[in-house]
Amino acid sequence: MRMIIAKEPDKRIVDIFQSNPDIMFTFLPVFRYQELSIQTKWLDNLRNGYFNWIIFTSFRSWQVLINQISAETGCIPDQTRIAVFGPASVEQIKQSGGRVDFTAHAHNAAEFGLKFINQLSPKQKIAYPASYAGGMQLEKCISKNDMRVYRKNIYKPVCIIDSEKINRAMVNSKPDSMVFFSSKSVKSFMDNCSDHILNNISGMQLFALGASTSRVLENYSAKRIIKPKYPNIYTLSDLIYEASETETKNYVISKTG
């Protein structure tokens, strides 16, 4: 199996996917991420323990915030509890020395938000450091029972993919499969593809990290999109390996049958 992974090749992603030695991976980043400045008042509220909770939907948002507050506040105060969506994000935060006070299995951030607020008392103050491109679903879910949500966009994705990069990757790697991690990366990638490449992609095996990404990919594929039950990069890697094994077995059968 020859696969394009539409993501930047950070060490964790490389380690996870290259543990499958029978698959040839090509990393093709769609975005770079630009940090945004955080208002002093929001940081002061965080430092002073004004927020009852802070909620992270990715390791990136945790990492960007910690990098920005290290000189200002040092760390998130103990009285502010931390909720994190996604098992991979939970693992990375803990490995980086952070704490996690609440997490739950969920298909998407909105479902996570519902599970989160169901165990809270009313009138909690919740900090939400987020991506500039992030949707409003989570905020709508947790803005109930007089909850006060203080969203602050702390980074934004900047598209770096173009048709030339895509054409070069397609020619050099000759992929038969692709992996996408967000619906926005799907749209940005496909918008830069020629009709010829889109036609080739329609016959590839496509993989998605989550349900929303899978729904967008359905517009571009003639095959069933493979995705884990819950967004989990390790489970996704296992599914890719299983698909590769099946493809290899089918090839052997076709040659010996």
C-alpha cells in the first residue's frame, strides 16, 4: 500500500504510522499553524484562578497555550480543572507533564461537550482556548445551565498546499490510499486538485480520523471510507494496517488462483 498522509510529519505521527513497515508513507502537509496573541485580561483571569475549568480539544491548543503562558503565569492554577477531548491528546498532555481532570470517549467535540457539562454544577466559568478556524458546536453544547464560556482563539491554520505540490506528490509516490485528519484539510486539499487527480482519488482507499471528516470524504470517493469508531490515531493506524494486510492477501490470491 502506498499512502499519502495529509498532515505535517511531527515525531508522534511518524512513529505511529511508520510502525507499519509494509506501507510506504508520504507526508504532505496541508496547513502550518500560526500562534495568535492572547489578551492580557484573559491571561490574568487564568492566572488568578477565575476559571473553574479549561477545556482543550487538541494537544496543539494545550501546547500553544502553555508556550504562551510560561512567561506570564507559569502554569494552569490547581483550582482550575482541565478537560481534554481525545485519547491521543490526553496521552500527549500527560507525557508532557500536564494533568487531565476529565475526559470521555466521544465521536466529536460536540458529543464530548455534552458529556462534560452533564457532570458539572450550574454557573461554571469555562475557558476555551481554540483554533481560529474551529466551529461553534462545542460552545453551543456547553453554554447551558448558566455556564459561561470564555473562548479565546490562540492559533490559526494557514493553508500551504497547492496544485504543484499535489501533482508532484502524486507523480513521485503513486498513492493508492490517503489519510485525512479534518474536514478542513479535505476541502483545502481537494480544492487544489485537478479533475484528473480527483478522478484518481475517487478510486483510492480513503481513511478518516473522525465522522465529520469521513462525511466530507464521501463526496470524493467511490469506496467506503474507513474510520475508527471514536477519533483515535492509534486505532486509525491499526485499521490502515488491517486494510494493507487484506490488500496483500487479495493480491496473493489473485496471482495464485
